[in-house]
Amino acid sequence: MKKHKTLFKMKKPTLNVVLIMVFFTPAVASFYLGIQPHVVSTGSMRPNINPGDLIFTKISKAIEIKEGDVILLFDNNNNSTKAHRVVKVLHQKGVSQITTKGDSNPLPDVAISEPSNKPLQEVELIIGNAGYVLEATHSTKAKFLFGGVILFVILVRGISASRSEKGKLDKSITP
């Protein structure tokens, strides 16, 4: 039997650990740390945050928000979220009045009043254009493709393991 050179060898437990990290780390980070990914869809924060960028938000209390922070707000007018920069904030008597503005918008948004202990989402990290990748992975075609790749990997690993076992049996049987 011909021996092949192995360029890259990954043990089965290592591959399993990698798969677990890829699938469960975002869920654990979201649940325990309050970190959530969001894809930017508009250009209101150009040039700092662009459409297609992936932003990660963390939960902060309204009292912790200060001028210059970028927060994610729910827009009731069109049932969407928007990430805008805080341009004015006033904390008094348990209420936080926060005014935001998109960096490329000419006018500020309408000020919001929130209880100072209300959790808000504050932008912590921006990854340029990574949102396009995230959006692509949520399509039906991508899910089928990814599922097919996983099944293919499982099949190849199963065949490889059965050949390895067969080789061991052949060696033990031959005199």
C-alpha cells in the first residue's frame, strides 16, 4: 500500500472542538456577556461605520452612556434598528435624556428619555464588510451548502476510519 504525505493533519477531537467553537461561542458570548452582532444596512454613520459592516454591541445602562458613544436604538417608525452617535446626554433624577445623530446626517435625531437603569446596546467593535458574509450565511442556499459540506466531512471521516480499521484487520490476519 502506497503511503501518502500528509500536508495538514487534524485529529478528530480537534476538529470537533473547532466546530463547537464556531457554532457555540457566539451563542455563549451573546447569552453570558450580552454581546450581540448586527449588520449595518444604511450609510447614516459614514465614514466610520458603513453598510455591510458588522458591529458588536454590549449591554450598558443608560446612565453609563456618554457623548461620543455609538448606541443601537430601535426605530418605531419603520421597525428597524439604527446605530447612531450620542451627541448630547443629560442624566438627572433617574432619567437619561439622550440625543443621537448619524455621522453623515445633517440633523440630530429626536431625543429619547429612558430610565437611567434601562439597558441599552452600545457599539463596542466594528468589523468592516464582515456583515456581507454574515448575511450570506443566513440565506437558504448557504445553509444547504454548509449542511452539505458538513455531511461530506462526516462521510469522508467515516470512510477514512473504516479503511483504517480494515487495514489493521488485514495486517493482523496475514501470516
